[in-house]
Amino acid sequence: MLNNAIATPQGFSALNLIDPLCRAVHAQGYTVPTPIQNQAIPPLLEGSDLLGCAQTGTGKTAAFALPILQRLASNKNHPGPRGVRALILAPTRELAVQISDSFGEYGRYLKMTQALVFGGVKPGPQIKALSRGVDILVATPGRLLDLMNQGFIKLDNIEVFVLDEADRMLDMGFLPDIRKICGKVPAKRQTMLFSATFPNEVMRLTEEFLNSPVTVTVTLPKVMVENIDQRIHFVDRENKAALLESFMQNEPTSRTLVFTRTKHGANRVANNLRKIGVMAGIIHGNKSQSARLQALATFRSGKASVLVATDIAARGLDIDGITHVINYDLPIEAESYIHRIGRTGRAGAEGIAISYCDAGERGYLRQIERQINRSVTVDADHPFHSTKVESAQGDVRRKSMNGGGRNRKPGNGRSRARRPQHGSKKSGGATVVFSSRNRR
């Protein structure tokens, strides 16, 4: 949660939060609410549904966690055996863990019970934690639905329902699961939906599940983007590995995220870095939950200087002190680029984002530059600079300025570059390597 918000004279107490919650956030070092907290907490305390447009890093989790904790603390309702009072759905295991930790921190002075449910681990401990009922449950859709179908959890006492990173969940193919879960939640409830983007699918979800919601839109401060030094390295695909190795051996870095497009690519990049003595962790959908948490722990502690992962970590993970983000592969979707580079340059710090672009990725770069409304600086001062790729990219830019190629339809900004075959959409720092959203 960033502390760069508009100041209020009394800080969190001005939002009518109870004393145990104010003490808890102050213990975390937060004294001034962020913009989304200032806008979202008052209507949520009044019981309104809420539609929030917010990215990671805006203080979103506290914006919904604090009102939920205050609501649950205001009455003595018991969830009953296998019951739940507040349900928060998150798209990935890592984000679910992070949200659960935040509830623990903010509710430290309240007597609240909570459980965490996600796939990739044995269900026994989760089933045991749910047996007596819990006040707060943070879950990923797939495992939650499995436990519901087996009768280990009931949702008929839900008072508050939260869909976090809704666009991400739809991208991962969770819409059928979400609808099944919502069908078991009482119609009389408070519902919150948060999303960084609002494609048509998310808007339909909003109309389906929310009742006259208050809308809050908060974007990351512009200074956060301005603090990131964005560069493009034109390089032939076969030279990307050598370019990354050269960078790690010759540039001063302390904590770097590297994004790849595929799980196999993440493994290959991390193994190559280890061969030259760079400690690199790996995060992607094929890794067990324990392995992913261990990779994050070594990255946060500084034992690993590089974390290699797919786009599963581009959003939702809060890792301080990331100095560099390297896009080993450019993302297929321009919005993913923004989420990736947003892992650095946080809380007013400066950051560096370097993207490798080969001949097959020129169309992706064009989409990114349209999304950010600027040209990314080309850095040719590296040993593997490809004049062939740079020249081709110049042709693409000139075509864009002239209205596109002969077959281009007016208003069609989509790249003509061929997309790679997609994998399954459904899924359950040092340097981090991430892959595209469809190859987790």
C-alpha cells in the first residue's frame, strides 16, 4: 500500500474506522489513507456495493479489508460449521496469500478467524481450518469450488463477497466457476468488484452481481510511470540469452524481475543464469505452491538476485525494492506491459524497465507504444544490437504514422504480427522473468 495519498487532518480516524483498525494500520507504518481508501471506505462502511477500478500499488487491499473487518466486528454473528461470513476471491495463489496476510495484519487487534484456500497443496489442512466455520475466507475459485462440491464448505451465511482482480480471473477462464460460486452466495449481501481494466466481460459481471454500486476509479500516480526509465533493446531472438547474461555480469543490479512468455522459457532463462553464477528463482503455473513461496522468500530476502516468472506475478504481488524489470519476451497484450514495469519505481523510487524486442515482436511493441502514448527509448549501446530489427521497427512506425498498410482498416489498431499458439487459460526481488497471460 503506497503512502503518497492526499492528506487528511486525522488520517485513518477521519474515515470513521474503529480504534483497533487505526492502531493496526499505524503499526504497519501507514498514517495517511491513499486515494482509493479515502473514496472507497466511507461508502463501504455504509453497506454499499462497490465497483473499483484500481491497479496494484494503490492501497486497494486495505480499502476493502478495513471495512470488512469493521463490519464483522460490529456484530457477533457466527458462521456456523463449515460456514463463512466474508469471502474474497483472488485469481492466483500468491495474491490470495498476500490478501490473507493483510487481513491478519489489519485485524491483529480483533478476534477474527480466517482461512486460506488454494490449489497446488493437499486439501486436508484447509478442510480442517474450515470445519468450525470462519469469519473470513480468502480463496482461489478452483479449489473453493472443489471443496464446495465435496460438502466441506457452505456459503449460505456470506455477508460480504469480494471479487479481486476480476479481469485477471476472466482472462484465466474462471468465469464459469465464479458464476457457480455466486449462485451459492445469498442474494442479500454486500458485494465488491475490483479490476484494473473494464472489458465488456467485466462490465457484464458487474451488472450481474452488483446492486447499484458506488464506482471508484483510481489510477497509479503519473509520477510512478515517470520514475521508470523505459528502454528497448533490439536483438535477434537467438541472442537474447547472451544479452541477458551480459547485462547481469556487467550492470549493477540488486533485485530484478525478468518476464518471459512461457513456463518453459522461464525455466530455460533461470537455468542459464545459474550457470553463470546468478542466483535465480522461478515462479510459474507448473511450480508447486511451496516452491513458489520459497522462490518469493529468497527473492525478498536478497538470497536470490533474480526472479524468473510468467505473467502470473505481473499483478498482485507486492515486492519492495525492485530496481530492474526486464521483459525478456514482450507481452502479447499492451496492458500487461504496464503491470510488469509497475513492479519497479514504486513509492517514489526510481526504476529501470528494459524490454528485448526481436523481429517477431515488433507488432507487440507498436501496441505498447500506443497504450502508453509515447515511443520507448531505443538503447543501441549493447553488444547484441540488431540493426535489422531496428530498421524493421522503423518501417512499422512510419506505416502507423501514415495510416497503416494497404489492407489496414481505419481504426484497427491491432498488430498484424502472428500470435503464438495459446495454452490453457485456466489455472488453479532479484530478477523475475514472466511469461504471457495465456501460458502460465
